[in-house]
Amino acid sequence: MKYKITEQENYALIEIIESRLNENHHANLRELLTDKKKTNHVILNMKYITYFKITSLPTFSFGNSLFKELGSFVLCEIPLDLEKIIKSNSLVHKIDFVPTLEEAIESIILTDLDNMLKNEV
């Protein structure tokens, strides 16, 4: 699987640079997410994806479970078909996704602010 990782101070951005996401990529994606466990927040940018298999959903659930405890896991720029599947699937409907990378970064900032406020109370 082709990808690019950009490390920032408070998040890691993983951009999948493939047009197809299928079961051949799942192990690689899980390994990438596990390697980023030291990071509190992960953004998975899927702007290049035009085709995916529904079998990818457990991998997204894995990332969501892994990072919800640490901070956040946000998908951005996902294909419309995948958005519909996430919204309608009870196993993955809790995954955060936003239309743009900028909104994903804002979501992380808001999560950090929310966590700081909770810790002050």
C-alpha cells in the first residue's frame, strides 16, 4: 500500500495514496495504526480512494477503538459511498469523519480543548 505519513506536534496524518482500498491493504493499515499508538490523534486522509471493499470497515473500527482511548481517530475526504456505509452500519457509525483535512485538524484541536477543560473540573 502506498501512503504518506506527516507527523505534527499533536497528531499524525496518514494519507493513503492508492485509488483502491481492499483486503490486501488491511494488514498494512493496521500495522501503521498500531505504530502510531504513541500519538494521541490520527487523521486518515482518503482523498485518493475511489474504490473500496466493505471488508475495510473492521480496519476503520480498529483504528477508532485504538485512538478513541488516546485522543481521536478521524477520517477525512472519504468517498461518498463509504460515508453512506459508515452512517448506516451499526458497527462503525461512531467513527468520526469530516469532509476536509482542515476540519479534521480543527476536530483534533477541539478534542484537546475539551479534554483540558474536563481535567480542570
